[in-house]
Amino acid sequence: MTENTVTGVTPDELPEALRLDRERTAIDEAADAYYEEYLALHPDAATIEGRPGHETEYSDYSPAGEEADVELARRTLEAVNALEPRDAVDRVTLDVLNERLGLQIEAHLAGLGAWELNPLATEAHGIRQIFDLMPQETAQDWSHIVGRMANVPAAIDGFIETLEHHREAGRVAAARQVRLLVEQFRAYAQSGGFFDGLAEQAVAADAGLDGSAQDAARAAAGAYRRLADHLEQVLLPEAPEEDAVGIERYRLHSRQFLGAEVDLAETYRWGVEELERIIAEQEQVAEQIRPGASIAEAKRALDEDPARRLEGTDALREWMQRVSDRAVEFLAREHFTIEGPMRTIECMIAPTHDGGIYYTPPSADFSRPGRMWWSVPEGETQFTTWAETSTVYHEGVPGHHLQFATGAALASSVNDYRAHGVWVSGHGEGWALYAERLMEQLGYLEDPGDRMGMLDGQRMRAARVVFDIGVHCGFEIPQAWAERIGHSGTWTAEAGHEFLAQNLDISKGQREFEFHRYLGWPGQAPSYKIGQRIWEQLRDEALQRGESLREFHTRALLIGSVGLDTLRRALQDPEA
């Protein structure tokens, strides 16, 4: 197990509430053995964690790499299930390993994998995004960046090999996703683009990198051009036009993202009802903003309010930082344990323009802080604060940052796999959406404009449930919505596009990004709202058991990132 020593942050300096009094067990050793072997197979994941020694390397993105991951999962489950748990931490660790690794094996056998393309989270996106997390302070840092750029071609070639392997087996992503990624990856490779920019920065930091930096940038850009050509020339002619994956494949994706099995038909009906409930709540808030106003009229009034408008990305970043810092100070006083390096969040403008807003966790030693990133679409220069206040709470505190910082702090008490190696969207994104509502309940969204923004976010997430499950599973469009969008019968991508236009009040660029994301990444987007639903169910169960709200939050966060069925079982364990 690593210790938080690189920057002088030791386990003893972290909050006492996050230090468990326990000795390591055989199950801890087995979990960490798995995690160490996983990091050896995935050196870019080691970079995310902040581990030194593999700064220029990439995972094997070829079919051989995929098989190595599955074989590691099989060996680990065989070894760990032969051991007896000694305490509640062990019981949760066993549960997590069996759920996560077992599902990984099941998905592999079902033919799911890296061939399933989307505009945000393919292997090729990860190959580029890792540079965003690499230190850029010393000459050595820039040497590592140049070294990793030089290895981009081999990583991309492995990914192309995987795409070919699956194509030969009859598995090709939908044409819509292939076309989109051709466009994205050509943008990555353009002259003066991302990699050329890195090379310029590298040479400015260390003149000795002149030549090697440019060569690496050209090679990396060339790899992405080669990938775009392969997508366009080889995959696209065989890519199906149908976007929906069908209910059986969708069910498996849903389990991956939730760590729980839900009744999809019941969840779809609930999503429709939840969407209507949120719209009714928005109507009430609109009345507070301007008596007699519709939701759209109230939001126009907010947009026109100079006090709620930001000009330029510098102003956006500074505002994000102010809101985040205030939230940390407020919540740390009485509601959550937020101390030491956990209190630091850096708000950043992303170097790309895809339209997403996301969070990257701190390194294990907190030398790299947790960061909130805004990927601003090209040409967008105006931003409204009312629409994004709750987003800062979602990505920062009490949302993702509190989750990940707690995980990093727990590393001295539980195994590294539990602390750093598990991410389940329904748990993590569900918590972050739950956190938005929590801020309202704690009185931090009393401003009607900020509350309208939070409700807009909740509305978007509820609409995702309806769209994502409806389109991919081929469910019927509810009659009320059939009339509003001018489409009836079963959901199609086109009907869904109009539905999103009526429910996602975001920029056109962001909405198009969301539309393609849902179609290409089935089960991921609904995990936010479904995860929130399950978190609220678990909270209500805890309150019925006599726990306070703070006790529930503390206990649940101390369990760490796990599947939601695992979380439910852990919370029912009186020793957990």
C-alpha cells in the first residue's frame, strides 16, 4: 500500500474520521495484488493515480490487452473467493470484486467492448486525455509528455487492431458514432492543434526538447489521422444505421453503470413521471422569478440579468472557483468532514472543445489536486451563472470531489483497490446529482434563479432516463410527449432529438454532444438519475433505522465507490 508522503501529506495528517482502526488482511493483500497487476497492465491509470515510474507508457489497447484484463479478473476471483473475510471491510471488498470483475467477464463473453464507440469515452479519447493530467512544471515533466506523445502511435495502432478484431466478428458501432469520431479525431490531428500545442509548450519549457517534441507531435497527430481514415474507410461502410442496441445488450450496460439490476420498464415509467414532476416544480419557481411567467420566460429573464452573466472563459473559470471555494467553507463547518488537502479544488478550462463538464480526481498523495474541467465548444463566449451553480456542486463539493478526496484519504485504512481502483457511474454520478438536491435542502439554493438552474439539471437527467431507455429498448413514446414532439409509436433517434430539444436547455453545441453521447454510450446517462433515486432510497431507509442525515452521509462515503447493490448490502451490515 502506498503512503501519502510525496508532498508531506501522511495518513496521520488526514481527518481522524477517515482513518479506520484495522489491520490489513489476506483479502486486502489479494485486492491490492489485483490492483498492482492492473496498474502494471494500465500505466496510464497509474498516471491518473499519480504513481511515478510509468509516465511515458500506455496500456495495450489491442485484443491481447483485453484478454489479459479478463484473465486477471478470472485469476483474482478464484484466489479471493478462497479466503474468509475478517471484518466488514473484507466483506465489502469481496462483494465489490465479485460484482465488478464478474460483470467484466460476463460483458466480455457477451461481446461488449472497445468497439462500442461514443464521443466521450473511447480508448482513443483516453489516449489523448491522459495529457491533461500530467504535470507540466519541470523540464522532466515535459520530457515525460514528449515521451508519451511518441508512444501515441503504438497505442492507437492497438486500438485499431481491436476495432478490426471486432469488425471481423461482425461487431461495428453505429454509423452515426463512426462519422462523429472521424470528425473529432481529425480535429485532434490538425496542424496547429492539440499535439502541436503541446510540442510548443515543451520546447518553451526545455529548449533541449526541440526536434524530439515536434517529431512526437507529428507522430501522434499522424496516428489520429490514421485512426480517422480507418474509421471512415473500413468501419463506416459496414456500420449499421440503427442506433438502438436492444433490451438485452442494454440490460448488461445498465448493470455495468449502476452496479445494480433494475426493472427497465418500471424505471422508464418512473422517468416519465419524474420528468413531469420536475417540470411542475419549475413552473412554481418561474412564478417566483416573474409572476405569470412561463418556464421559458423566467429563464429568459435570468439570461437577461447582467448580474448573472459572464463574458469569456477567464471569467467563467474565476466564477467556478469562487462558488467552489464558498461551498467548501460552508459544508466543512458542520455538514461534512473536509480537511487538509481535501479542501483544494482547482477549476479549469479544458484544452478541448467537446462541450462536456467533468471532474478528475486528486492523485493518491494529493500532489495533484482534484480538478473541475469545462470543455467549452468553439465560439461560445457567454455564460450564465444561474444555469451552472448546481453544476459546480455536482463536480466539486458535496459531489465528485468529496467522493474522490474521501477515497484518497481512506487509502491508509482500506486496500488501494477500494480507495482508488473502483468507479461505478450510478454510485458516483448518482451521488453527485443527489448532492445538487442536498444543497437545496441545506438552504444553499434559496435564490430562485439558482434553484431553476438546479431543476434544469434535474430535468435534463430525468429526460435522459426517458430518452436512453426508450430509444435503446424500443419502448413506446408516452401519449403526452407524442403530441408535444410530433412523433408517435416507439422511440427513434429522430423523435428523441426533438424530445431533448424540449427538455435540455443548453447550447446547441452541448445538446448535440449530449444527443450523440446517449446514442453511443447506452446506460451511462440514465445512471445519474437512477443512481440519485437509489441514493435517496438508501437515505430514507437509514433515517427509518434511526440514523441522522450526517451519520448516513459519513457512513455511506466511508464505504467508498462501489456498485449500488453492494452499497445497499454494506449499509445493512451493522459493522460496516
